[in-house]
Amino acid sequence: MSNGLRDLARELYRAQQQVDRLEKRLLVATPAEEMAIQEELQEARAERRQLQKIIDGRKDSSPLPRRF
């Protein structure tokens, strides 16, 4: 695994941990806190999704074109 991909994997792990933390906070949040946590959670999920797409794109890239 290249260093770039390894760094992306670490970032993805960090993003997943953030999503998990926010989901747990949301379960015990007061109604006043709920909206702010929902916004944070939405941003964290978007970041996680973006990182996953980048990683998937790098894993799928092959130096040779595939023909069947």
C-alpha cells in the first residue's frame, strides 16, 4: 500500500470514528443540542463518504486497461 493510500485510510478511519462519536452523542442529546449535532453528523458523514470514494477510486485504478 502506498503512503498516499495509507494516509487516506487513516483519514477514513478518523472520519468513521468522528461519525461514531457524533451518533452516540445524538442518542443522549437534549432537544436543544440535537440540531447542532445533526449538522455536525451530516458534515462528518459527507467527509467519510468523500474519503471512501477517493480510496475506492485509487484501489480500482489499474495501469493496464481491462478488456473482456
